[in-house]
Amino acid sequence: MVPFDVMKSISTKTESKILFLILDGLGGLQNPTTGKSELESANIPNINKLASESVCGLSVPVSHGITPGSGPGHLSLFGYDPFKYNVGRGVLEALGVNFPLQPGDVAFRINMATVDENGIITDRRAGRIPTEKSKKICEELDEKIEIPGIETFVMAVKEHRGALVFRGKNLAGNIADTDPQKEGLKPKPAIALDEESKYTAELANKFIEKAAEIMKDKSPANFIMLRGASGYHGFPQMQDIYKLTPAAIATYPMYKGIVRLLGMDVVDTGDTFEGEIKALHKYYDKYDFFYFHIKKTDAKGEDGNFEGKIEALEEVDKKLPEILELNFDVVVLTGDHSTPAMMKSHSWHPLPVLIKGKFCRPDSVEHFNEKECAKGGLGVIQAVDIMPLALANAGKLLKYGA
């Protein structure tokens, strides 16, 4: 990847505009019945037309064989080394709901779950309960739970997700997840992964115990699991590195958290795809870089809903002309990682990427899917290299060296 000090020295402010259209969990795998992936199965004529006008390839989000979380997957897209700038999901969730984190805070992502009378997990997502219901639970936990020596803050995020923040002295966030990532098992205790985090892990276990008592008679969300523990610290800002005025268009709070960490403005979109498109049109003149996030492709993949992921892709395709009617100098379409419906989870597989701009060399790819993009002019690239390519094609990078 290009070091940030080099990017700062060669980035230049221009009037050109860049769109990053990110279909979360874009990459997939072949259905054993048809032999085709979700992208190969979908009717996506508009995306295919865009691919035929672009240079295409495959993107490796973090490193070969490494399955990325949403945080590392997105940080890579924006040119940040995901190993150097890794951040826990808890911080992203808290920032996503605009909680004012302070240095020294430790944040966790809450997953509300369903456990049976023996404490066995029967549903890791509590049926994806409505946000309105999880909000009431979070408000009750925030009001009733007190942990001596620290302040605790509990916030609803979306559906079964919430955020928990500890504030106090001597806190550290190197703590293993309590979610075993599988139904039929008991939740794990919070375990410190270093000496400095032992105290915070003890506090986390006390919080889980108190929450379980409060939630025991609630249905379907009667237990919480904690994930993505991390301390809060600042990140280099995109405005400083790339000389951009960046805006984020996203409906899910966690993704708003990622980009707030990097200095993007999060514009108001509401909760729908249509609202996102309206926001893109509304703010087009104000910004020169737009991150446009679509969650549904990932959610259907995680649910193992192959047909649902196809439908999500086709929905994007139908709306694509409304997005592209704006005059973007460079368009990037890809995802942050693969989420094959056949696996019901994130995976390590490289995923398709296309870049369109007047200085790109269109290749022979005419169908945007895993097999065809593997033949494209970009080849197989690291996701951290997408941002420099987008900037170069937008005329935003000066010559490096004499």
C-alpha cells in the first residue's frame, strides 16, 4: 500500500467527483444445484453495462485466506492498512449512533440473543427483533445497571444490535468475544487477552450477569453477548491524507461509525435505499467523494438466503441509473468482503471490483461476477490499492518523485 506520508505529498484538490458504491458482502459462491453464484444468477443488466465500460478485477479485502470483519474490510477500501489501523466493532457501533466517545473509553457491540432454560443459545440474533423493542431493553439496562468504579452507557443500534461503553480509569479493551458464533452452545465469559484488560473483562462479566437478570423474562431477547471490545483512539483523517471533502451515505449505524472515525460527514438518509439515493442527489454539489453503502446484500448472505441475495442485487441494478445520472468522474463498484449465502457468513474469497473513469482502460469483461472479473484488466488486487486508483483516475494525484 502507499504510505500516508506519500499520499499526503501527492494528493491534490480538484473539482472531480468520486463515487464508491459498496454492496456489503458482495462476493458469493456457486449454488451446488445451479453451479452459479448469486451474481451469476442475478438479472443485473445495468451493472453489467457499467462493467463493460470499466476496468474490472478481483479485490482481496485484507489478505489471502483472511476472513475480514466489516471494520477491516471498509478500512482497506479507504486505503487504510487493516492490520495497522484495526478497530473493534464496539467503537464503530458507538460512533455509529453518534455517541461522544472519549479517549480511554472501552466500547463493546451488544448482540441480543435467545437462550433456553439451560442457557443454551437458540438464536444468536433474537429473531432480529425490531429496533423499537431493542431500544426499550437498552434503555432499561442503561437505567438499572450500575457497576462500581465506572460509568456505563447502553445504546440501541439497529434490530438486535446495541452498544455498551465503559468509562473510567485503568480500562483496556483487549477482550475476547462472548459470542461463540454458533447456536446450540452456551455464551462464553468475557476473557482478557492481556494483563491490562483483566479488570475490564471482570466488569464486562458483571454487566452480563446483571443484564441477564433484567432480561430473563423477555422474549425473544433474553440475553446479551458482547463482541468487538476495543479502546477508543483517533485515526488519520481522509481530508488530510487525500485532500477530499468526503460524505457518507449509509443507513446502518455501524458503517456510519467507521466513516466518522475517518473524518467523513454522515448525511441524513433515513432508513431506505430510496432515501440514500435522494441524499446523494441532494448533497452532490457539496462533496467530492461519496461512500454509498448498501447493507441488504450482506444481510441476505448471512441469513443463508441465496434467492434473497439475488433479489437484493437486482434491486440495486434497477436503481443504478438514478445513481449514475449524476456526473461522477470516477465510479467504483465493489464490496467490503464476500458473504456467500452458501456459508451464511463472511469469507476470505476475493470479490469483484470495477472502476469507471475517462482515463480507465476498459477490458473485455461484460458480466459483473466472480468468474468474469477474474479475467479483467485489474487482475487480483489488494483492496487498499482501490483508493489510489480512484484518485489517480479522478486526476487527484500528482507525480511522485523527480
